[in-house]
Amino acid sequence: MTLLTKYLLNKFLKIFILIEFVMIFIFLSVDYLNNLDRFIEAGLKTSDGIFFVIFKIPFVIVHLTPVSIVISLVVMFGLMHKNKEITALCSSGISLVKIYTPVIVLSLALSLMVFFISDFLMPSASAKLNYINLVKIRKRKILTRKRNNIWLKEHDKIIYIDYFDSNKNLLRKITINGIDKKNNIIKRTIADSASYKNGKWILKDVYLSENLDKDYGQKIDFMDTLPERFSFSPVELKESVKTTEEMSFIELARHVAQLGEKGYNIEKPLVDLYAKIAFPFANFIMALIGTLIGLNSATGQKIPFGVGISLFSSFLYWSFYSFTLSLGYGEIINPFIAAWSANIIFGMVSLFLYVFFENKLLQS
């Protein structure tokens, strides 16, 4: 590693760590103050309130790191412009490529770090955060953590749900076993699906079997629809089941594979699966954008202006990324394209601008 590389990496990391820390501190402080009334109203312990903040840290790091990177690069190169360092380096025969390559490579390492946090730390932290929010603050009960192969027990029935489609609020392949006081099955209801309407679950394509006395045997019936009352609503079930944020990449991949084998729609979880890799890669894209803005003397020498441009670029990226994800969730575009199109488009535009403006980056 050359002295120049060490200097650039050291300079960048100092600025990046400072900006990242300040942004995380501000976000968590504002979030805590916004939730303080809820904590007091729920009688939440001080320790649980602290853990509520701590468990948010992985989520905040994952989502704020791209912004911290782009701002850090604009500030770093802006200061180098101000001190005439870039002019001196280029005058001594050092190309711009050698100046920005170390921080671009470091951004790839930061992308891997963010993926590690999102895949290994964030799932468990999100699960604990959701538990505090659901059980200790909102005083709700957790029905189940599973999205498929769900077993629930009510006072006179045992319910099996093959899959809960939280997007459409649908239960898929339901079996309801009616039981007596001795837990003997006296009635069985099997339905292909169930939707929620006016406080009731409407079972569809229903098969009924009921055990009668010894003289009459068993009664069997088929119905197109059948209203059924459960003690839970789609909202309560959705609040309880594990979210994709609480799953690692491998766990979510297994979940998608299981749903696919059973013939269920996997478009939304597939979008989330691709996004688990695509979003950490945004750190690299933001590094390209930040370097481009910072090295360009028209924006780099005016640090506040450059920071404003970088924030606007981050907003554009996030808006486009969210938009394409929504198109993927709506099954309008391919899940892979939904997750990766923002990276591909912003990356290609950045590379094009690098080539186009390479000889003009130092022009005033």
C-alpha cells in the first residue's frame, strides 16, 4: 500500500466515521423522543426503552451508511480541492484514477460490511425490537412467528394454516379441527382459502365432515363459502409473523423455495430476497456518485453545495429504488429487475459521467 493510498483511506475513514456517528446519534435521539410518550403510556421499563434504541442500531447503520459515504467523499475531496492537494497530485503526474480508486475499493468493503450487518445482526435485532413494540408497548399477544405451516389453538378448535399471504390477507389451505372437552376431534373443516370481511373469515371451497352418534356415523358436506369466526384478524396475524427483515438471506431463500414447491406466489418474497444483496451494493453506487461530485471542481470546491447535490442524489436513488421495489411487489416487473435496476441505472450513469468528464474534473 502506497503512502498516497494510506493517506486517502485514513482521511476518508476519519470523515466517514464522524459523519456516520453524528447521523446515527441524531436519528436515534429523534426517534427515541418521538416514542417517549408511547413508552410512558405503556409503562415501559427504562431498560426496555434503552434496548428499543439499541436494537434499532443495525437497521440505522444499514440505511444511513450509503448517505454517509456520499457526504464523506464530497467533504474529503472538497477539502483536498480547498488545500490544492488534488491540483498538486495531478501536477506531479498522478492520475485521477489513482486518487479515487482506493476509496472506491473501500466502498466495496463497506458494502460487504453492511451486508454482514443486515444478514447476521439485523434479523435478530429486528425480531427483539418488534417484540418490545408489539408485546411490551402495544400490549398485543404473539399468535405465531411462522408464515407457513401455522398451528393455532382456540377454546374449541385447532387450526392449521398452510400459508398466510400477508399481502392479500389470505389464508391458504386451512384445516379446522373441532374438539370436545376431552380433545377428541368431532368436526373437521377443510378449505382451500379464506379471506377476511366484516369481522369474519370467509372460507372458500369448503369440505365439512362431522362425527355424529353411533347410529348415524359421519356427516359430510361441501360448500362454496362458509363464514367462520376466529379470535384473530389479518392485522393481528400480520403483526405476529416473522417479517423478511427478521430473516437472513439463507432463511429467506429457504422460505421462498418452500412456497415455490407448494405452488404459491413468490413474487414479493423474491423481491425481498434480491434486495438483501442489492441494497448493500448501494454503498458502492453512492461512492461513485460522491467521488464524481467531490472531484468535480464546480461542486467540490463549494462543499455545502456539493453536500446538497449529494443529498439530492441520495434522495433520487432512494426514491427510484423504492419505486421499482413497489413495481416488483405489484408483480409489474421482474423481481430481480425491481431490486437491482436502481443500482444498474445509477451505476451506468455514474460510469458514463466518469468517462465523459474525466478530462474536465479539474476545470473551474
